[in-house]
Amino acid sequence: MSVNQYNTTSTTEVPERFENPGLEEHRPRLADRDPRAAKRAERQIVLIFTFSILASLVAIVAYFAIPLDGSPSSVRMSTLLLGLGIGIGMLGIGIAAIYWTKTLMNNIERVEERHPQRSPQETREVAAQMMVDGVNDSGIARRPLLKGALAGAVALAPLPILVPLVGNLGGDWDVSKFKHTMWAPGMRLARDPSGEPIKASDVTIGSVFHVIPEPLKDEEEFYEEKAKAIVLLVRLDPRELKEPAEKADWSYDGIVAYSKICTHVGCPVALYEQQTHHLLCPCHQSTFDISDQAKVVFGPAKRPLPQLPITVDDEGYLVARSDFTEPVGPSFWERLK
């Protein structure tokens, strides 16, 4: 192309606006032209809704039929069937709704001109009438089988979620039990899980002990209460401890004891870094400084780990001075701090 030709082309006038090409010519679907095709599509939609209903029922039956006995196999099977039932139930409703829209509902394109945010009252009345027309256009009033299948699928789909939720609403709702553990004055600190009492002389600087209350033979609920009472015991150089005056006697010669239950969502906090004195929660990386009252230095946790006041008895064994002075673990209603 020559320079003159290029200049001629580049100076071509561009129109200020383009004419509206309008909508393409409407092409009727098979279901629009053939009543038998519409009926066939209706049966297919009903079949998909039926699959959704069956999947929701399977999830509900699985919840009651598979007891959670604590074994990994029962948990896996119950979780698998609940998940499949809920997933297939919801997926079936979605697929059926899309198929219904694509095959049976009116697909004629309409243009709505822009208007102020609040339309005139006449326009609002027209919009309301369009919604009524849309319901009528869906054909749900004259298709009772389709209406029943939709209602059944939608009614049953939430049940696999609600039934386990409601089923777990029973039990003990006494939140005061969260505010106390089985630690008591004079109760010995013992190794977890052996239950062997710990002497202060056994704890060297930098060492870490996973601790439980010394088991009581007549304590029937010991293993249930143990989950709230687990403690991490660490010994530091006493000069590195930052202790307020009112808590100066909560440790013993640099030995400190803190709850192992993370104050974020309750995961076990047990990863100790000796050089920094940081304690890490493996679930969401909340980090606590053991040398400074287990304060949060990183992560989503909002409160320090509760400290267990300790001392030694006449035989040199580490014992609790009292229970924790605040609730252990994450927040719950009625918790003041």
C-alpha cells in the first residue's frame, strides 16, 4: 500500500453513533413447536428432581443408620454419604432448574430501557405484572407433576443439613462447665499419657512436658475432663520470664504451665520453639510467647493461653495451686473475657 493510499484510509470519517442493530430473529425451540417434546422435557426435569429427592433421603437415612462410634471407618462412611446426599440433592435442583428454564420457559429476548433508580409507579406496576406473567409463563400452574417434583426436591434438600444440626442440639447446655476444669489445689501434674507424676527436678531448662492431672482411680469421667485440662509445661531461665507482680508465684523456678487448648478454635497448641520461646498452633498458626504470659504474637487468636498456677509439694512434685482462673479454649456465649 502506498503512503497516499494509507493517508486516505486513515482519514475516513467515523460515525458519531452506531445504529441499533436490534435483536436477532427469534428461533423457536423444539419444545415450542412440538407439544410432545415439551412433555418429554417435563418428564426429564421431574426425573432429575426425583434423583435430588432420593439423594436427600439417602443422606437423612445415613445419618441415623450409621452410628458414630468414634472409629475412623464410621466417621468416613457417615461423612461420605452425608456429603454425597447433600451434594447430589443440591446439584439436582440446580440442573433441573436450568433445564426447565432452557426448555420450557419463554426464551424471547426483551429490551428494557434505562430509567432512574426508582421507576415511575406505572413502570413498577408493569414490572410486578411481568413477574406474574413469568410465573404463568413457566407453566407451573398447569403442570402439577412438575410443581410437585420441584416442591419435594426443595423441601427435602435442606433436611440433610438440618437433621444432623437439630439432632445435635440435645445434650448438656450448661456452659458453666466450660469455665472450670478438674485441676484443684494440691493436684499433681503428671505426664501425658502415662500419668506419672512430675518432680520439679525432672524439668530442665528448655524441656517440654505434655501434662494431665494425676489420674484418680475413682474418677469415672477422667478421660472426658482430661480434654479440658491438658497443659504444656516448660522451664525457662527465670530471668527471661515477664511476670506481673500478681502472678509472680504462679510459676516455680522458671517452670510455667499453660493450657494446650488454643484460644482461637480449640486446636492443641504443642509446637514449642526453644530459642524464641514461641508456642505455635498447627491449625491456623496462632503463636504465643511463653516467656511473656503466653501472649499472642501472631495469628487469629485474640487472647493469651490461660496459665495454670503451680508450686511443689513436700516431696518435690509439681502440683496445681488452683484451677485456671479463666475459661480455657475459644470463646463461647456468656464468656466475659
